[in-house]
Amino acid sequence: MACTAIDDALDCTSSRPTTQGMQEELHALTGTSFALAPGEHPEEFLETAFQGEGSAPPLKFAHGTTTLGFVFNEGVVVAVDSRSTQGPFIASQSVQKVIEITPYLIGTMAGGAADCSFWERELGRQARLFELRNKKRITVAAASKVLNNICYSYKGYGLSIGSMVAGWDHTGPNLHYVDSDGQRLKAQRFSVGSGSTYAYGVLDEGYRKDLTIEEACELGRRAIHHATHRDAYSGGTVNVYLVQEDGWKKISADDTNDLFWERYRTEGAI
């Protein structure tokens, strides 16, 4: 009974009243705090720290990436690039943008690398604690709600997160989107990042629920590659993951240059 109550409380679709016991459990799950900037109004730190004579110039956050995920009959495919940018500067070509939360849950990274990495790893810790307390795995909906609660509690404080949470639970394959504005959505397919419009063009054209595993993985790979070809802020390696009932597994990691010169260019796909 307690397990069902906690799942329902974390799932926004639940209409059950919250009990004192459930509130204590939820506080234990989401009670982690984060050090804030000193001052009476930490949420205004970024706005006020760079004002006045002799102040440093304001920080200009410029993010770039391409990530996507979609649900089909056999599971969930998640595909990402690996380029990290600081404005026009390419900081890294080997960023791991798929966060392996648990053996059955993965998340993606778009926005601030530190924010996504820290809080999705914190989600992994809380998911494991949930499993130890309740003797069952946390659902994808509940996991995305925990991350959403964290993001919403720091709304306006400067977090930059646009993450997908993908996994398989007793309801089947699931895909949720969570961002630092406090938004949480469930859908069959998402693409997030500066190259997402290019990825959507390929994804929408080739998506079907009855794709085979090979077709689905190729669709994700091709969509990310086309985005990296058109978006200067995406690139590096195309990493493809597949989530099924027995957990997630990494399918491939292909350099975008190799994909272009050895496959898609000769096929006339670009």
C-alpha cells in the first residue's frame, strides 16, 4: 500500500490525498539542498553581481547540442551528439550526454552540462533509495517527477536543464521531458537542443511505431547526424542507446565525419 501511495504522489496524474506518512517519504526523497549564492536574494545574484562600476561583464550563456528520443513497439531509442560548446568555442568533442541513471533509466543532457550531470546523478541516487525502501523499481513517471520537483524548486535561480528521461517499467516503454522552467511532458518523441529542428525533420519523416530495432537505431543515428551537419553547435560522435524490458544498452558510437564521408554522402542522403 505504501509503495503504491508514493508512486501515485510522485505521478502528477494521481488524485489521491497526501497523508503525513507520504509527505515524510517524499521529503526524504527530495530533501536534498543545494548551496546558493550568498545574500538576501540569491535568485537575483546573476542579475546584480555584474552591475556597478568596475564590475565584470555579464555572463552570456550560449548552449548548443542535439538530443532525441522516441518510443516504438520494441522500446525506446535515445540518440545524442557529443560536442560541448562555449558560445563559438568548441570546448569538447567527447561529452557523454546520456546519463546512465539506473540499469533501467537513462537521461539526456541539454543546457548546462554541470546542471544536467549533477542533478541526473542525484536522481540516480534517489531512485536507488526508493528501490531500497519500497522493494521495487521507481517508475519512469515518478523518476521524471522527482527531477521536475528539483528543477521547479530552483526555478529562476539560473539552472539550465532540458532533459529527457527514458526507461521501461511495468507500464512499458516511457519517455518524459523535463526542463529548468518546471515543465514536464510525456510524448512518443522529443528532440532537444540547438539542432533539434533539423533532427525533427528527419525524425518526423521516418518515424513509425512498428519500426524494427535496426530501423529505429538507424533513424536516431541519421537524425542526429543530419543535425550535426547543419548545426555548428552540434557534432563529435553520434551515440545511440536502446531501452527495453531488460534495461538499456549502448548500440553504437559513430564519428560524424565517418558517417558523412563513408555512408550518407555516398548514399546521396545529404
